[in-house]
Amino acid sequence: MPKDRTKASANSHSYQPFPLSFSRHRERDDVPDGRTEVSRSASGVRIPQHQLSSSRPIEVGPSSGGLTRGSSLYNAYPQPPRAQPPHLRSCAGPLPTPSYPPNWNSYPDLCNDGTIEGSTALFQPPPRAPLMIDAAPQLQRPTDGSLQWGNEQAVREPWLYNAQYPLPSSMSLDAGPSSSPPSVFTAEALSSNYSFFPGANNFQMRDVHFTIKGPSDQDQWWFHGLPKHPDMSGRQPEYLPDSRTPDVEKSLQWVSSLTDLVLCIYGPAGIGKSTLAGHLSGQLRSIGWLGAAIFLGAFPPDTSGPETMIKTVAHELGNIHPRAIPKIVEAMKRCHGTSLEDHLEGYILEPVRSLNHPHPLIIIVDALDEWQDYPRFLKALARLNLESAVVKFITTSRSNPQTSRLPDIDQISMSTFALQPVSTDVMRSYFDKHLRGVPWVDGRKARSSDVNKLADLSGGLPVWAWTVISLLSQPFNKSPPHEILTEILASGRQVGGSKGLSELYHNALLRLFPTAEARGYFQQYLRAALVLQEPLSLPEFSKLVGMPPHLVNAIHSALSTIQTRSPSDSDTTVHPASTRFHLSFLEYAQDNAASTAEDAFTVSAFESHSALGLICLETVSNLPPLVSPQVSSRPYPLHGIQHYAVKHWPLHVSHGTHRTQEEWLPTPQCLALQAMSLGALQRWAAVFLNILLPEEEEAEFEDRNATSILTVVADNLGKDDGDHWVLEVACLEVAVRLGSDCDEAWYKLGWCYKSMGDRTGNAKMFEEAIFAFRHALELRPEPHAGRTSTLAGLGAALCTLYACNGNIRALTEGILQHREELALHPAAHPDRFLSLNNLANALLSLYKQNGDVSALNEAIWHNRDALALCPILHSGRPSSLLNLANALRRLYGQNGDASALNEAILHSRNALALCPAPHPSRRRSLNNLANALRNLYE
């Protein structure tokens, strides 16, 4: 834009300066709290013209957040109408930089995650001229006097500012590369080379350099290594206008309160929870309150542990608020191998806190109960109860977690409300609108009575209505739409939850696959899609399932009628079924009770895994050898489905076969592994680890049998903080099938399940751990060197199972195992203190369960012996002190012995002194001491 044009505008008007910050805002001019919001138009972001002559400050968006990936450093200046500027998302404010770039259209997408810190600077636009927000490169101090981002450069631009106000601390002003920037803008500091706009109060024009403080390149490298959310850019069920106004208002009212940490919105499948979650995500993002949104239905099943999901949340948080990235990277370096609670604090709480927002940021987690690890995640959230002013969580679920029997659910600060069906009037409006777009034949359209009946039949379930419209709109139906509509209306039965949807799905599939042969192909396709672990192109998928490509294409196209999610590449790619179809359809497809001999559509996940596992094994067996044994496997060229087969065959085989030798040995999977050469298995192991752990050193597999190779692979996966737990346990499951007499494989499988049980609170994990430890114990009779560690693992799994579900027999057996463990550790054994603590903790649990004072006294006795074996510098001394203090405090509570309480306080103080920050036991030490002191006060 020519400068004289700007001067003309400035000369013609007088106006007051006002604070300016940048963000996308809702398309309204007036808001209840007195702020003025902006609206987007074809000519950019406009300040309402009736406000331009006012002296009241005008805020363009909330001055919070950071520049997001793909957004930019923004320039505000008077500009005539032209192309709409780039999409604005949570842009950091305030960054006041009016300038006149020579090529406006060349700037979008150059900037990448810079952030701005500091206070608001002042501007004054001319009246009746739209205020444009434009994009420019992310900047850093150059050496040649120009502004630059990476290899991109932009010319130096004049900057309009008010000389009475200091520049934000992260920006600097100078006259050239070698000048020292003044700390405060004053007229004296700018006595040369300045000009005043007539009518502008103390505004000056001068060349400037900006230094933007944001994530470093190294931080970005670390950050982009986090797990990422699957693509959600395709078709989604639409949010029906005004369908959830009371629910949205209730949710936003809860957001603005500073009470509960978690809001759970619950309701049956198909009622619209995910659609509401998506709508809330957009609403919160538009006002700068969204921290992250995770839609668990978009993830393949059983592939993400709780730590991985928290890291995915952190990745979304960093994308929306890049200023949080440095703290997220700190967590990546610090939280490896720590508890789930520490992950929540490091990856979510601390990064959000570092943003210094005046309001909490909201994390949305949709379909929480569809995630196998959600009980442990909810339990870990209790750590953040007092942080609702910093971060809050909105979750959706099919059931009310407060009425569940989840352990410690009452410890979470939580509100809930039930999502009701959509009103009949809203459903009627939906059908009335979308039935007009159906390709009716011979003018036989839906009548108003049909619309009313459809609205009644829907039962207020949006997914039912959406599926009906999709069926009627399918262009390749053999029957005309009016016949399909007549059939739907003839059911005459109102939908009620997932079961009510089954009839609709069944009739739809009968139309799509009318013959027994077609149903067979459909089941073959769906079996593979149901357990598919990652997207595959249509040609690769056809090879994986062994079907002709034209049949795969036909089935894939037909099923688009009933899929509720469509990733951007879904026309050419087969995605896991859980990321394409509604949960109610997946439940129908796996409901064996719904199948009949003549028109069965249901499939078995077990059989699906079994079939894919065999195909993957055949692919792995045929991998070409390396050029020579000395040539590294990095990188190993993989083509087609080879990458998928290498990565996922252990999971499919372990989920599609049984452990017992009687059932395992006859399977084709067993025969395929027995026929595979050791060289092929070694080659697979090297390539597999290269895919998952490319930064790690190559493991050695020479002179190892198949069971040992799989065990070594699992060991390497176990070092990665639980991110690959599913594949780790899959490798060990296959190992114990191939080597049922391998005690080491059973032992490691036991600890693998035990550690996941500790993280998730899932009783099934502890049951699996007990099963594996029992097998290992049978293979380690006395005097086997590993018997004591196996007894310790078995005892720990039994005691934690009791803590999980209250099974007293598990606790009693756990005590017996710990007694035997202690008997095998004589007085001089270096690990005796561990056995003493294990037994003491189990006995203390028994006392809590039945009040047996003799169990409490014995626990204290063993705690004292354990402490005596841990001198001052011993790594086990803090935990021994805390265990003894806890038991003594219980004794005080039982008999009121003040000396026991005083001794407990003494031990708690000593433990705290041995746990300086950031010692992992410091939190426990502080809690123990605080509880003991509270007992003393009471």
C-alpha cells in the first residue's frame, strides 16, 4: 500500500489510540462483558465502524495464547477490500505491527510457531477503513538489517507506534543491526529520523527489528516426536442448529466456574455426544479457551496406553498454544518412566500454567469409556483437583462414571449431566431440510406426514436420522428412494439406543449385500477393517485380505453409506473400522446373538486377528535378505503391505490364537512360525525395532532362538515409557506360545501386565500378570536363582488385585507368597529389605481389611527390620522410613498411643529430608508428614 494513501487517511481524521491484540473471534460485534469483538468478511477482519470514533478501547480478540502452527506474525493496517487473509487461530497478542508489505499474498504459511510476550501497544486506524490483519514471516534478528524467517526474507517495514508507551519486552527497536535498542520508547530516544502523522497522538514511523521469543528448533524437533492425533478433517455428522442450546449453555456455564475439575456428559450411543464435543471444541477455540480436543473414537482400538494418550493431548496443546512447547519438551525429558500423575502434571498442567492465562484452558476428551485405560486416567486426574483455575476437562461417556464402581471415583472433583435425545421439532427440521436433497424418482417425494413419522421414529437420536438420509441418498441403490423410505417407515418402532439401531443397520446391509456371496465378501472385508491397526491404501488392503481389488472397491464404496466419519483420504484408503463407523454399528457387527443362518452379517474379532496374523506372517517370511550380514538394516526397504506386516503381526497372532499348547500347536500361525528360518526372524526383529525405535542402537540377535529373539524385542520396546506397551506384550505373548517352557518369557510377561495394571487400575491386567507369574514360578523351582523375584512379582500382583477389586483370597495368597520370598532372603542378602517391606505392606492391607492388630504389629516389626538394613545413604531408606511411619500412624489410630504418633512424625521428617525436589518420593513424604501432623493436632 502506498504511504501517501495512509497519510491522506491520517490527515483527514482525528482519533484516539486504543489497545490492539489479535485472535480469531466469533462473528458478533457486541458481547455481554462489554468487549467489542470483530467479524471476518471478504475484506478481512473489521473493527465495527461505529466504534472507530469512540474513545473506548477496542479489543480485537483475547490477548492470550501464542501463534499457532501455520499462522503468522501479524501486521495491522488500513487496507481496501481484497482477498480474505489467512485463517487466524489463537494468535498471540498483542503484536502491533502495522506495515505495508509489497506482496501481501506471498506471506501466508511462512510463519511457524513463533510466540510473542509483552503488554499491549497502541494504534489508531482511520475511520471507515477496514482494519486488515495480514500475515508476515516469523522473524528473528538478521545480520543484514532485513526481517527474516529461516531462508525467507522480507523487506524492512515502517512501524507505527505510540512513543509514550514501552515496547513489549520480547520486541526490540533499533536503527540497524549494530545499534542497541532503547528499553523504553521516548521522544528523546527517537529524536532522529521520525515523522508525525497529523491528527495522530504521538504516533511515529520508524524502521524496526523484531525478535520473537518462541520454541527453539531443538524444542520443535523434540515436540514433533510426540504421538499425533489421527486425521479428523473429513466428513462428520453435522451439528443440528439449536439442537443442543441448553446443553451448550450448561457446559459453558460450568467452564466459567472455578469449582469442579471434570465435567462428564453421558448418554447412550447415537445420542450425539461426539457431535456436541466437536461443537464445544469449536466454541471454546473461537474464544481462546480450548487447550486440546481428543476424540478417542478416531484411534484404533488397543493401541494407545495412558501415557501415549497424555502425550497426544500435549501435542494438540502445543499446536494450539506454541508457547507451551518448551514446557512440553521439558516433560519429554523428565517424565520418562514416571507415574501417570506425573505425566499429567508435566505434559498438561505445567505447560498450561506457563501460558499465564487469566482463565482455565479446557481439555476435551470424547468417548472416554471406549478407551480401555480410562479408569486409570480418571483416577490420576484426582491429582489435579486443586488446579481447576488452570485447566479443566470435559469428557463424554455412555455411562455416568459417578454411578460406576470405578476405584476412587469419588476422589475426583467432577460434575455430570445426562444428554437427552434431541427434540422432535429439531429432528423434524432436519428431515424436512435433507429430504429435499434426496434424488427422488418419478416425483415420488416424502410427504409431510412422512417427515413427522421419521422424526417420531428417530427417538431423538441424530445418528439414526443421519443414517436414514444417507441410505436414501445413495445413488447406486437398486431400489428407488421412496421404496426404501416405505420400508423404514413400516418398522413402526421408535429407536431406543444401540439395539434400536440394529434393525436399521441390518436392513441397510441387506440392501447393500443382497446375496449370500456378497455377504461373505462383506464379512471378509469387515473382519479385516475391524482389527486393522493403521490406514492402508485400497490396493494394499486388497492384498492383505486376499480379495480382488474391484470387490474391495465396491464394498468400500457401499459402506460409505453408513459410515459416520470420513477422513480426508477415505475415498482411496481403508481406515480402521473404529475410526469410520459409529460405535453402535460396530457393536451390531460383533453381536453374535443378532446373527441368523440365512442373513448373518456379524464377525468375530478373534477370527479377524487370526486371519490377518497369518497373512502378515507369510509376508514377513518372504522379506528379501540383506545384501550381506555386514550391511545395516537401517533403512530396510519395505514395499506395499510389508511395513504393516512387519509392525503388526505379533499383535494379530497374539489376539487371534490361544495360549495353551493344545490349542496353539495345531494352528497355521504356529506352523508358519516354526517353518520360518531364524535368519528371517532376526531380519524381522531388526527392521521392526528400526521402525519403532529409529534412534536406538541396533540389538544383537545372533545365536538366539525364536523365543529369545521375541523376548529381546520386547525388552527394547519396554524402555520406551509405555508408548509401545501393546506391541511389547504382543511379542511376549507370542514368545510364551513358541517357548512355553521359557521361564524368562513368562516372568517378563507377568511384569509387563503388572506394570500396566498399576498404570490403568484394570483388574484384568493383574489377573493376566498372576497367570504369567504362576507359570514362571512352576519353571523356577528351588534353588532357582530367579524364584525369589518371581515370588515377589506374584505376591505384588495378588495384593494389587485385592486393592483393585477387594478379593480377600488374593490378599491372603499374596501374603503367603511374600513370606516364602522373605524366607529365601537370609539376613545378609542385599535384597532382604525389599522382601521385608513387601510383606509388611501386605500385612498392613490385611489389618485395614479386618482390623487384625496382630497383623499390624507384625507389619511394624518387619518395617523396623527393613529400616535397619537401610543406612543413611541407602536408596531404599526413604521408602522404608515412610512405610514405618505409615504403620505407626495406623497404630496410633488403633490404640491412641501418642509415642507411636511422635515416632511416625520423626520418621516422616527424616524421609522428607532425604527427598529433596525433584525426588520421586518427595510428594509422598510431604503427604505422610502432613497427615501425621494433622493427627497430632486433632
